[in-house]
Amino acid sequence: MTKNSCFLFFSLLLSLQYSCAQVATTDPLYKTILAKDSLLFSVGFNTCDIKQYEALLSTDLKFYHDKDGISDRTKFLHDLKNGLCKSPETRQVKRVLVKESTEIFPLYKNNALYGAIQNGEHLFYENPESKPGAAKFTNVWMLEKGEWKLTTSLSFDHKANQAQKEENSIFDNDTEIESWLTENNIQTLGLGIIDGGKLKEIKVFGEIKKGNTAPYNTIFNVASLTKPVTTLVALRLISLGKWDLNEPLYKYWTDPDVANDPRNKKLTTRIILSHQTGFPNWRWMNENKKLNFEFEPGTKFQYSGEGFEYLRKALENKFKKPLQQLASELIFEPLKMEDTDYIWNKNTDETRFAIGYDKNAKPYETIKNKTANAADDLHTTIQDYGNFLVNILNGANLSDSVYQEMIKKQVQTGKNKYFGLGFVIYDLGEGEYAISHGGADSGTNCLTVLFPKTKQGILIFTNSDVGYKTYNKLLVHYLGKKGKKIVEIERKITQ
């Protein structure tokens, strides 16, 4: 560093003593600054989108580099255009943020937020096959007329050809992941890794729509991953003593289509959450479009979204609240799941939504539900749903007896595969097991796997009909032998 840049850097560090404490990763400011970082680098730097850079840089920008000296905004943009971005079509340099290194500190004056300091580390790849160089950085973001602008940036402690830190090695193969997207015609892939009962890393690859790089807080439609959320709403109410796992639901709701069938008296929350209702998946699959029983409730497994909708109506009638409100009060608000909803409302940020695509990369029309579906169409982010799963690994705010019912093998669905309450259970042998759930609709394929004993897990979100093609490789790559065992169980069931 130059003498002046070293002085400024240490001044910035000193200023942290007088700012507020570092904000949590769930704080809106943290999300805002990471979103700006994503636009600056994932879009601006990595794709040479100079206009994106110009939109985010303050006119008073000062850039301090420990190898290349000091630049103002004009010099910085000139060097970028005529250096790395002189031939963008052949450029291969890529910057990757080490997200868990990120620290965000708010800056206040007279109790009003006016800026933020971002500290962190990032990696630079000269080409897809090279080992990355590493550097630390400090960015100062300021609110200028209500817009966040980068006013000061320090890039220092550069080290050439550094292998990624061991604790980040689970995400050291970005090039291979990007190639999966291209090879499998998948537009957006979101990954979350849980380790030690914490959401350790979030990565999102690809584009949410043509020309728009997917930000880290991309919103996905996760299809049937809605069901575990509805499950936890019911189980929380049971833990609070406000609902009963085995109480017949006809006391609160009876569907007109089955009102004259005495089997409706046998439906309970346990039977619904373990998919033993006897209902088809959806009534519209029947020729007459009416709901019916295909076997005696509680006698065997048959996956059914209709069962969850039946439960929704019973809950709503009992508590006089829509499912969206119940979920907000019991799940979303306590876990700070600010980007998660059953319905589309004024808080839905459509600019971050990953629209769905078919196998030929043609977009589907986005469904914007105004009424919650208890089984389908939840929209959420890797961070929100990852925190939801972390909460499950750490007890899910349930009583121990209810939690044990959730992970109990309620009904067998295949060899070494069962359904508990709201989750698939894989018996991996030697006392090891996994709980899981997937989601698949037109334009979305998603999967989650958790290991309660070791508090590990993975989230895989895609916005494509063919997103399932990434599952096996990702499970084995990130979960090792246990992931391979799950792949083997599924392969034997489908053979």
C-alpha cells in the first residue's frame, strides 16, 4: 500500500470503534450491501457490464490498491475499460466473494443511517482452470440521494495463486457447477451448505432471466418444499397445545366432495402429514375433477397435495386466520424469513425472482397466488429456507415428543425409505439417517437433505424442468458417502 492508502485504511478500522456493532447476516442492511456487491462484481466485474459499474460508483470514488496505487472514478473506469474489459468476449477473469468473511458495519449520524463499511475477502480466477489469487478489501458505501453508492474502496494483501481455504473447499469448484448449468440447460442454480447446525455458505449461479445475473438472494418457487413449512405450522401449534396430532379433522372441516363418505371421519393431522389420506395427489387429475378416497385412510402411503390443502382449511377454520398469517406468526417472523411467502403481495421483489424454464429453456408464465396453497408454490431464498432447515436441526421450537414424532418412521414408501411427518426419512444403516424433501413443478426442481445427528445438510434450488439432473452429482460431491447412500437408495427404488 502507499503511505496515504495505509493511513486511510487504518482510519477506517478506527472508525469502526465509533460505529454500531457488526450487523447479523439476517439484517436487511447486510442483505442490501451483499446485493450491491453482487451487482458490482457478479454482474459488473465478471461480465464487464460497465454501465452497471457506473450506476454503483459515486462521482467522488477513491480506489486504493496495494499494487496499483490510487484511482479516482474516471481513472478506475478508464483502466477497467481498457484493461480487463478491453476484449470482454475473450476475458476469463472472475471475482468470487468469500461470503462468510463478510462483515457489515452501519454508519449513523444523529441516529440516521448514512452509510456502511464492508470488510471481506475475495478470490480472483485468471481462467477457469487456474488456482485463485486472494485479497482482502474494505468498501465504504454511502447513501447518496437515497441510492447506495461505493465511495471508497481499498484492495490489499494480494496473494497470487492461493488455494482456497480448507473450510471453503466445499465451494471450490465453481467452474464445474457453471458447466453443469450449461450442459444441462439450467438457467439458475442455488446452493446452501449446512454444517455444524449453521448455514455455512450460500451460492447462486446463472441468470434469473436473460442478461440478469442471479443475485445471492434470488427468490425461487420451491414447489412441494412448501409442505415442510405447512408441517411445521401444524407441529408448532401441537407443541403449544393448540392443536392435536390425532384429532379427527371433520370437527373443523369436511370437503363437500367427500362429505357423504364416512371415511372422512378418519382423517387426522398425522395421517395427512404422513401422506396416508387415500386421496389422489390433486383432484383435477380425476376425470370428474372431484376429490375422492382411493383407499382406507391410514392403511398405506400415497403422496397427496390435496391432503395438505385439507389440513389448511381445517387450520384456517379453527384459528380464523389464513395460512399465510399463521406461518408468518409461527415460522417466518421468528426466523426472520423476510423473503418467504405462500402468496404474492406488495413485499414480493419480482426483480429477484427466478422465472421457470422448460427443458428447452423456454420460460413459463409465473404463477402469482393470492391465496395460500399448503402444498405448493412457496417462494423463498436459499438463506431463508436454509435458516428454516437449520432451525429444524436445532429442535424446530418443538417439544421433544412432537419432534420425535416428526422424525419417526410413520409409513414405509420403499426399501430403506419412509415418510415421517412432513419429511422423507432415509435409513442409511448403522443408526444413521437423513430427513429430506423435494419439490418439482413446471419450471422448478428443488431438493433438501438433512442429517440430524451430525447437523449437516444441503439445499439445491433450480428453476428448470431438468434441474433434477444435478442432484446425484451434488449430493455425492457435498455429502460424500452419506450422499452416495441416498443416491443408491433412490436408484434401487426406481429400478
